[in-house]
Amino acid sequence: MPSRVRASRFLCSLAWLAASASTVAFAQTLPSIDMRTWRPSSDPAAGMALEPVTTPGPWRWSVGVWTQYAESPVVLRDPTGAAVLTPVEHALGADFVAEIGLGDRAAVGVDLPLVLWQDGFSPLPSTVVSRGKVSTTALGDPALIAKATLVSNDRQGVRGGLGLAALATLTVPAGDRESFAGNGSVTSSLAVLGEYALGVGALRASLGYVLRTERHAWPAGPSGVTFGDEVPWSIGVSVRPKAIATAIDATDRQTWEVALHGAVPAGPVAPFGHDASTLSPVLLAIDDRISLGSRGDTYVVWGGEFGLDTAAGVPAFRAAFSFGWAPRAHDRDADGVPDEVDECPDLPEDKDGIQDNDGCPEDDADGDGVLDPDDACPLVAGVPSTDPHTSGCPKK
């Protein structure tokens, strides 16, 4: 069975499971809404808002932790948009992520979010938080993530051309419902990732649908705002700065990312109807991923994002830092020659018995114009001859 078909079936199965589980609802405890407008990817090659369409490969795993600080991420506003209350003025959080590849085109990951510390205005009305103050520390809703590459653009370790992937996410209602980090019900989502890569950079975008079976009344105005399904989106570019100026990153260890991301409501509030602006966050993210160590298995990502509107959950500013470990075989072209000694890390050795240890394929190793298969002296420059036993050998 082709790997693309297996990956598609794998993702469809998880998406069906997510949709089935989302019919389960739990008793609501105010506020019962996950107000976070950013959740990190479990992919070790991802930035703050974008991730590649490829997966790590069979049984290749990674672990990492994202930490973040957000200023004024939860603000209650009146119908005119003016701030009335700030239930969460400062928030410090962490997400523990892990991922493992299943075959060449599929991967599964997990995300465990934690609120390390937060504070804000108190006492709050019981219609906002039943006990009058948000939880200082809390557990958020854990997530199970499945990814499948539908169209791969991986060309022996170098990405080029169009690539497509699908991403399914299922969250479990284990979060504290008075911390603005828990939905109080199962949620599921499915997104399509698109990428057009040019080796040193890529244009990336995503579009998805989040299903929330439980609706939540938000008391921002006289009639309140109802939270429901939404359509998340992202678009941006990633580039290796060495392509811009070698002096910036001579060792080619960094990847820069600039992206816009957000969401629009999909029901019961119409995407561009009344109260849609409250449910349509837009943020600008800028970050830098840096590989560490001689082999690059360890990495850090640091960056920040700015809220471009006053939708629910949009902070004035968010700073993020990630540290992770993704051990790899370090043989990009899979020719048996490690990358650190491979003179052609993106071109596989041809294993023809001629300079097979340098990692480069040879057509004419001695450069005498006689191709190696017809050269009787492939490592010594010579002259062509009609005699196959002497062609390519020096004249005596």
C-alpha cells in the first residue's frame, strides 16, 4: 500500500475519533473557556505560528518545552470596545510537547499546557469566574495531535516545490475551568497545511475548522457573546538568513519566521456578523529557530507576537521561548556517509567503487573526459581509446 494512502487512512481514522469524542459534554463551570489564542506545535521544526508539511520519519522522536509570557491576554470590554475588567493581566505558561514519526508520512504528538502563574483584577463578578478570581496556577486542556503528509516536497533532504499536509487535533477537558485555559468539553479540529519551498525558504499557510460542541456565553455586553466553532488560519514565510547574508549565520543554523495568524467564528456567530470582531483574533508573530551543538539535535526558538486587534484572548504582547531535543541519524541523503564528513550531503553516493567515502556521486572522477564506467583508470587522468582495457589511461 503506498505510503500516501496509509497516511491518509491514519489521519481520517483519528479525525473520525476526534469528531465522535466531541459529542461528549461536561457540566459547565464558569468561565469554561480556553481563551488562549496561541498553542505551540509539537513538530520540532516548527516556529511559533508555522510548521513544515513533512514529518520526521519512522520512529524519529522529539521532546521540548515552550514557555511564554503574555500581557493582558484576557480583557472584558463593553459594546464600544472599551476595557472594563482585566481578569488576567499577566500570565506565565509552559507547554510540554513530544512527537514521534509513524512511517514516512505520518506522526503523532502531544501537548500538555500549564499555567505557571497569572494574576489580574479581583474580585470578579460571579458571571465571569464563580469564585471571584482566576486560578493562579492551573492545568490546561491536553491535546493529541496527528499529522499526515499528503503531498511531500522533500527532495532527499532538500525541500522544493509544493507540499500539502493535514493536521488533526483533539483536546481533552482536563483543564481548570476558572483559569481561562480549559474549555470544559472535548474539542476537535482538522486543518490543511500548505507550503511552497525554495530550499532556503518557504511560503506557508494553513486553514482549519475547530469544532466545539458546547457553547459558552461571554458577558462582554448586555446580550453577551457566544463562543462556538471557529476557522483558524495562518500565513507567513520562513527563511534561512544565510541566504540573505552569510555573515549573519555562517554556520547555517538559523531559520527566521514572520507570520500572521488568527481565526474567525463559524457558528453560532456568523464570520462577519454582529459580535464577529470579538471572536476574530489577529496576531503578528516573529521568531528565530537556532540549532545547537555539533550535530544540531538540540534547538531553541525565541520570538514574540503582537495583537493586531482587541478580540477575545488577544494579548498586547506575548514573548515565547522553546528548548527541545530531536535526535536524528544525520545522513540527509541516506547514502551511508554521515553528514559531518559527507562532501555532498544532499546528493547520495553512487557506490561504484570509486571514492565511495566522500559522499559524492562520480561520473568522471579523474576529469579526463572518459566516464567512470568506461574508464580503465578512473582515478588517473588519461586519454580516450577504442581499446576498453586502456581507455582513460595515460599513454605509455
